Amino acid sequence: MDSPYHAVREKFRAVFGDEPARLRIIRAPGRVNLIGEHTDYNDGFVLPMAIEPEVRVACRARKDDKVRISSTAFAGQIVEFSLQQTIERAEPKWANYMRGVAAGLIGAGIPLVGMDAIYDNTLPVGGGLSSSAAIEVATAHSLLALSGNTMDVGRIALLCQKAEHEYALVPSGIMDQTAVAAGKAGHAMLLDCRSLAKQFIPIDSRDLQIVIVNSMVHHELSGGEYAKRRRQCEEGVAYFHRINPSVVALRDVTQAQVQEAEGKLSPIVFKRCRHVVSEIARTTAAAQKLTAKFYEEVGDLMVQSHQSLRDDYEVSIPELDFLAEQAMTIKGVYGARMTGGGFGGCIIAMTQPRAVEPLIEHLSKVYPEKFNRKPTIVVTTATAGASVVE
Ligand code: GLA
């Protein structure tokens, strides 16, 4: 148990020194989404899982109300704020996730104590694997553990999502924080983003391997395109709501109703709605097929998802299109698609175990030839959501 966390403990000591107060270790995994993209903020379904790369925090309580944080990604900086004063967004930006979560916990009436903490991230930042949600959820667990409190994981996810909205200014859905906070080892999570009900579906690693290929194109959700997609969906909802007042989200619209709206909605809003409504249907279908171990059919749905994200939702980029297409040329790869918000980041491939090596070999060769960048590739199983290690 010591080995993966030894390094973060040592890094803590190097920054904050050795003191008698007990050092706590917290881990929060990243997430990858099998299918169900840009459906969470439309009250739809998503099918993510927590993955092995993770954020690790070493922290200890302070006797005063100060929070002092350091990150191995920004060596030499220590950010400090007080739990007694209103916590505002501030520079450096990386600390806003921690500020937002601390503010949220205080707002929820949790009596916190000060902390010194160091964050060590084995997730690629801007890789579309939810490093920000992992940082948020890790912060919540750290502050809760040090103050002797616990909180339901669903509530932690909601509180972290609020921090993302208000402190990172990304109007994200609830998928990332829920997968990070409440993932289950060996399982994908079918999350109903309206009721927040979770259903866990086993992923048997003897049958399936999950390969994540990072295009190394940095994705940035605060860039405006994400918020623009949300507004376009809202425009769609407003149209369907006028026809039928019981429609409050694209979740309430059928594929036939979207087809009928062609020519009445603006062409862009029509395409956005067509993606979301068809993607919600693909996600529930994929969950059923995965449960039944009909892997080829799950794979087909993943490929359709990519095409819809590329053509109708327009959040893919040539690098992701190329990686997803090339992955499908390898025998034993069931499905491949871009995963996460888009505009960079990663593809996910679901493969037979024997296809993993040929897939890695192929993409490591053809991707740099075409785009002059080396992809980074992670083979992972589904892990458990965030936890206090010690
Ligand atoms: C980002 C957001 C999520 C979700 C995905 C797209 O990861 O944080 O809430 O909307 O994009 O599926």
C-alpha cells in the first residue's frame, strides 16, 4: 500500500516540513466515458467509469484557519487562503478548484479546519480525463477527513460541480464529478443525470480492455465552445417546450420529434438536438448490450457516437477522427470514439485483450506520421471512486 503514495508523502515533507500532526493521503481517480457525450446537461444518460490515473493528495490539519496548497505541477508556488474570509476566485487559476470546494463545504455548514496540502497528479491536464473533477473531489475528501466529517458521495459530486461552475467558470454537467466520486471497481456506471440514479455494469477484464489514447491536443472547456453547445441545446428545448410544455430538457424529446423539427429549428440547433437525443438512446442501448456482453453491438454504438459528435455536435477534431478511425482497423477492437468534452483530449477504444498490443503499435506508428505528435496511451481497468487512503 505504501508504494504509490510514498512519493506524494515525501513531496509533502519537502514543501511543508516534518511535523507531528498526522498526514492523511487521499486519492481521486480520473474518468473515461464509454458513451453518452454531451448528454449529462440535457438530463440524459452517461456511461463512464473511474480509471487508474489519479490525483493524490497528502495533507495535514493546521491549528489555524489557513489553507496552504502546493501542486507538483506548479513547483515553487504555495497558494494560501483563509477559511474565515469569503473565498473568492483568484490567481493562480489552478487553485480555484480548491477554493471553490472549500467555499462550497463552508456554505454547506461543514465546520472545516485549516490544512497544508500537496497535490500530485498522474492524470494529463487538459487530456479530457477529468483531472479537474479529480482535484475537486480530492479536495472535498481532504477537507472533510481533516475536520472529521463525512459526506454522501452524491452530495460531494454536486458540491464539486458547483465549484466547477462558479470558480472554474465551466458550466459542466454532473458526469465527471459523479464518476470520480462514486465509481466502482470493475464496473461502468450508467448514470441517469436527471434522477442521479446509478446502475453499475460489470466490465470483465478477461473479455474487455479499455485503451485510452491521448491526441496530445490540449482541450480547454472554458474556451467558450462548451457553453455555446449548452445554449444551443437550450434553444432546442425552448422550441420543443412551446409545442409541448412538459418538455423541460432534450431528455423529454424523441428522435421522431427531432426529425419533425427539421426546417423549423435553425440547421445548427437541429443538428445539436439530433446528436443529443440519438446519443441518449445509444447510451441506454449500450448499457443493455454491455450487460448482455454483446460487445460488438456496444462497439457499433460507440462508432455511431463518434460520427454524431463529429458531424452533428461538431466537437471533434481531425486528430481524434483519425485516431478513432485507425483504431477500428485493428482486429479485435470493438469500438472507438472521442471521449469527454472534445476539441482535443482522448479517444477511448474498447477491445479484446489480444488486440491491445497491435492497437498500441499501430497508433504509435501512424499518428506521429500524420500529425507529427506522439500519442500517450493508457490501458486501464475500471477503478473505485475517490477514497481516503490513510
Ligand atoms: C465535460 C463536462 C461533462 C460532460 C462532458 C461531455 O467533460 O465536464 O459534464 O458534459 O464534457 O459529455
